[in-house]
Amino acid sequence: MVVELGALHARYVRVADRFKAVWTYHQFASGAFRNLLGSTVPYTIEFERLYDSIKHVSSMLNAAQTATAAQALDRLETTIDRVAHTLLEADDRIAASVLRRFFEKLKRQDDDIIQFLIKFYCYADAVEADRRDKLDFLFTRLGEDYAPMRGEYVQRESLQLRQRVIALVSLLRLAEAPREEVIRIIRAIRTMRDDIASAERFDDLVERNLVRNARAFKHRVGDLYFHPDVLMAVIELNIDAKNRYLRLYAPEEQRLIEETEKLVAHGSALERNFDGLAEELERFRVQKERFDAARAESNVKSDMVARLKASMQSILAQLDRGLEEEVELVGPLPESFFDETRQTEEVTERFGRNEPLLDFLQRIAGGIAMVDISVEPEEVVQLPCARELRLEAWEAAAYQKLFDRRAAEAEEDNEELWLLYLRAAALRIKVDEEATILATAMAAGVRPEPELLARAKKSLDLSKELDEQFGDLLQEAVYYSNRRILHQLYRSRFRLLRGFSGLWLIYDRQS
């Protein structure tokens, strides 16, 4: 009887705790819908009646009423399950960014609210997809304090924080993870933390996808995310990433505001004097409106900044050099004004919009197209703008020849060859990036997302296709009068094969 009564008490404590969790979530959702989403709460739940039922059961927890109490707890658990399901349907309409903005608007942080929100998701076993981002924010919020003297966030005392984390994740009742696997995950997280700490410019965070890759990793690790040691490492990563982002973004935001306002001030003059610029200016205005609205809500994302900067990029350089306020421009648009736009259109026109390597071909174009034609290809590939592409000199020359910026060197030096060189170089870049991501996941003991494996499979198939083209050309190359072309064909082919074999070995092991 004592054992049975003890079990009833444990069930009652869990039911009461779940009620506090759903009630806390309801309070959050009400504020989010009303103040941030501008709508009414999309559900009706009789919380007072549910609370009265729970309170009534507390009077039954005695030896004489164990059977009645057990039945009442059964009904309460079923009711709370339904309530949680209703709230989760509402939660689907609340993005992670809304949760963050809700807490930023709170006048003071209440750790109990955070803990019960975490409990709400854990009790409901709703911890994947967008809800993983919400939990990631909540755990970090629970683990951080702001240090005014240092002007940054710091992690709270680790022992007390760890005890809180253990208590919260225990609600999920997860299987025990192998220690070796946990260690691999933590090492991978600390590597990502070091990469983010090494970023010296805001563009480094965006262009290298450091924050985005960290988010993707936290989704891919599955239930291992909730291992206390892993979660402690995640909180540390998030705090360091937040400090680095804020430190790098502040000057970037100020510069972006100044440049966008400058462009807005001259927008009418540009539109009046430069034919064909209206569409580009309209895209800029749309991006700026989105940026301003997000900034007003403290909800600016890195990709939003990148899009706004990209929208300005082809205009601002000329604006700084040639457009002064109150000056009426006459005559044609300077030739270099649309260099970047023209370059994108040229590559798309030459290779087609359905070219699977188009993004990587554009990257090659961005690295070498603006280099003066007087610079030799051997020097071009060593310049900072092209060095990271790891091109061969004849591949850079192939781009210039393809777009009539350099003459062919021999009769056999033709368009078919140039297209193959460039597609092989673009595919090498793609293959190397995918192999790196897969290898990182393998080292961390994490299974890659199916989408990544599918992309890698397409790269492997395309590698085989290009290798066949190399083979066909090399059969004909024995008759070439220019032996240097023969050497170039072999080297570009073997470099592609080396990348192919590395990716294949990793892909084969993963799949």
C-alpha cells in the first residue's frame, strides 16, 4: 500500500508540473500572439477548471482512495495531453525569432518561465525542427548572464547550471549515449566555436556560413543534443557566437545604414539619369524596407544583411566615384557600372540556367572576371580574389578566352576545351566542400542529412560524366600539335579524379 501510495504521489507531482508547463506556455503564447503577431490567441482552454481538478485530486492521495485517485489522474493526464496538442498547433505559428523577441521585450528575466517553457517542449516530446531552435535559445538564455563591465555575455556558474540542465533533460528519458560518441560531438562543437571566434569581419560569419553550419549541426545530432555534457558545450558555443556576432555586427550595421541612406538620397537622380536601373533600385528599396522593419523589431538576420549588401553592390561604387548631390548626369552609363550584373548574365547565358554548377561557375567568375587582362593567368590564380578557388592557370585563362578577353593559343585550344576546364574546376570546388562537410559529420559521429547525401551523389554522377569528356578529348589529344594542352588535360582530369575519389570514399561509408 505504501508503495502504491508513493507511486500515486509521484504521478500527481508530474501532472501538477505538466500543468504549470502548459499554463506557462499559454501565458507566453498569449503575449506573443497579442503583442508580436497582432492577432488573437487561436484556441480556448479552460485552465481554471483543469486547475480545480488537479487541486481536487490532491485531497484523494490517501490509502482509502487510491483507486479513485488513480482514475482521476488517468483523466487528468489525458486532458493535459489534449491541451499540449492544442498548444503545439498554436506553437507552429510562432517562429523561433518571435520567442527571442518576446524575451528581449521582458523587463526582467524570470528563470522559472524559461524552465517551464523548456519543460513544456520536453514533456510533449516536441524537440525537433523549429522547436530545436526554440529550445536552443531557451537553454542558452538559462545559461547566460550579461556582464556590463565587459560589455558581453558570460556563462553562469557551471555546476548549478549543469544541475538544472540534467533535471530538465531527464524529462525526455533518453537512452544512454556511448561516451566516445559524446566526446566526438563535444570536440566538433568546440571546433565550431573556435572557427566563429576566429572571424574578424561580419562578412566572415556570413560568407563562411559559420553560424548557419552550427545551427545545422545542432539539428543533425538528434537526441545527443540533450546529453548534459553536449548541452553545456552548446550553451558555451552559443554565448561565444552571440558575443562575436554582436561585436562584429555593430560597426557593420552602422556602415550599412549610412550606405543605404546615401543610396536612398540619390535614388531619384540615378533612376532619372540611368536607363534600366529602375528595376534594380526597386529591389534595393524592397530589401531596405525589410531590413528597417526587422531592425525596428531587433530581428535582423545575417542573410537579410547579405541580400541588402548584394542589392547595393553594383551601384554604390559608381555612386561614390561619380554621383554628387545636385549634379545632373548626362550621357551614357559608365561601362563598368554594371560589371557584376553583366558578368552574372554572361555566365548564365553561356552555361544555361539549368547548369547544375552555375553557382560555382559564378564564384569562379567573381574571383577572376575583374582582374585586368594584362595580368598573366599564372599571376591571376595567385591573387587574393582567386587564390581560395585553387584554379590552374589555364582554367583562369579558359574563362578569359570563353568571354573574348584572351586569344586562343593554338588551333586545338577551342571552346569545347574551355567549357570542360571551367566545369571541372567548378565541380572540384563543389566536391571539396561537400567532402569537408561529410568528413566533419563523420568525425563527430553524426549522420549527414539526406539532402546533403543527395547533393553529393549528384556531384559523383557529374564527375563521371566529365571524366568521360576528358577521356574523349584525350583520345583525340594524341594528335595535338600543342603538347602543353595534353599536359593540361591530364592535370585537370586527375585533379578532378582526386576530389571524386575522396568524396566517393566518404559517401560510400555514410550511405
